[in-house]
Amino acid sequence: MKITGRIGLGVMLGILCLSGNAQKKQADFIKDLLYAQCKGVFKPADKPSTITQKEYAFPWSKTAKIEKTSLEAALDSLMGGISCSKSGDELKVQSKFPANIDVDSKLFSMSIRSISLQNEKGMAVSLDTSMNFVSFGSEFHSSFETDSSGNTISTNTKRQTVSRSVGIKNAAKSIKGSLAITCCIVDGYDYVRIQPSDAGKEISFGGIKLKVLSVKGQVAAIKVVEGSINFDYLVADSNNEPYMGMSSKLSFAQQDYDFFSMPNAFDKATFDAYYLSNKERMLSKDAVRDVIVVKGAGSIGNLYLYKPASKVTRRAEVAVNL
């Protein structure tokens, strides 16, 4: 089960160029959606979760399972064995890690870019790489040998397989050319732990400067003072055990955060009046939303912010003739 989740204001940015009643319905929909999402984050749940994953392995602890030199050798082997296949309007890239090497799928990424692909008519073929899902599997092999004493010895090997499919945008019976493929494995994280006692403090991690505005109950608010807000997060209880339930994150302008933090902000009439006075700014794609609010599935004892700090990366150019 997922531990964290995200909801965002992006779906509400901008109102379609409609007219009359259709435009009013669109505006009302956006307002009501914003009301529901913000209320869901700021208002405490009737029954906060108490169910945790007691033996959960934090992302930064997973990176220590394989030494960097082994990761480098594993990626070299993976890149050297890449092959491609085609089924209809889908191109698949696949390969295998060395025997008995296990890589956590959450730490691995594969990107694919067309260098020059053409169909049977000599026309350029483009790829739809918007879906970035990598499939992991396993192959098992057993072999038997007889030692000098006549005893039969069984040897079992396991190989982790990796594949990623991309769409072919224009129909082609055959394609020929080359691909640029990049594979990465995260081998280290920057992270910081935030607790209720950190409210009012300034902290930093990974080049980001933050101020903890509040950590109370299920809700934590953090202001980005300097740097990018591109990081993941994880909510745990006071025993440092992550919750099983979903958590959520929204970003706000300071002015909106101050309003939504008020006890009566989600009285519908109060909210509607505030929204009507500020909707142009609130829905602007250029608005600065530097206050991050996280709501945990249960009461926040420990909030972790984290992002990759280092990766093992390999690149290859692969010929395609299908």
C-alpha cells in the first residue's frame, strides 16, 4: 500500500474559454474543487489513522543494500545487453541485470529518446515517452553438476529483468534507426526529519532552505525560503513508524495559507467571499506558492522530506532494426 500521495492545484489553473452558462459552471466547479481539496488538507479527520508499517525500510536505508561498485558493474551489464522488440504501435526496450543482483525498482529509472528512427517509407518515426513505467521481473535457472565424489550439486541462479515500452506515434510496419537510452539507480538521498518541536525553526537540506511554520496534529506547514520545492515526503508517528494510509500535499501562497489556517475559513460563505476576491491571483499559473502543507494519515510525529542526492548513471546508443 502506498504511504504517501499527492494532490495539486494544477488541475484548477485557468478557466476554459467558454461562454455564458458553461463558463459559470466551469468557474463553480473549480471553486468547489478548491474548497474540497483545501478543506481536506486543513480540517482534521474524524478518525485519524493509527495503523503503521512497523518494519518499513526508509528510502535512504535501501540505497545501502548494494555497494556502488557493484551497482556500476550491474548497470554496465544491463546496458550491454539491451535489446528491442516491436508489437503493433509499441516499442519495447528490455535487458537483464547480472545473476543474483537485486535492485529496488523504486530506485531505478530508464529514459528513452529517439535519435533517428524511420519507417519502411523513409519517414521519420516519433515516440510517445510520456508513460514512464518500468516493468521488473525475474528469470530463474537451475543447473546440476556432479562433484568428484559422485554427489549431485544443484545451482540456482536468479536474474532480474527490466523492460519499458513506448508508443510509436505514426504507424509503421517496420522501424530502423537508433535510440539513446539512459538508466539510473539512486544510491544516496538527502533527507531531513521534522518534528512538532521544530515549529518556528529554519532548516535546510539538499540546498533548500526552509522554515517550519507549524506541525500540529495531522498537519505540517513549511515555507520554502530558498531553493526548489521538488522533493518527496513521508509521514510517520511518534515511534518513527510510517502510516499505512494516504497522506497529501498542497502548495499555497502565504496569503492563502494564512486564510485557510483560520478556524472559520471553511464556512462556505466565508470561503466563497475570499475566493471571489482572490480567484485571479489564486488560479494564476505564475503565482508563487511557497508554503507547503502536508496532511498525514495520522498525527505527525515525524515528517521526512527527501530527494535523491546521487545516482549511478549509464548511457548507451542502441541500434533498432525491426
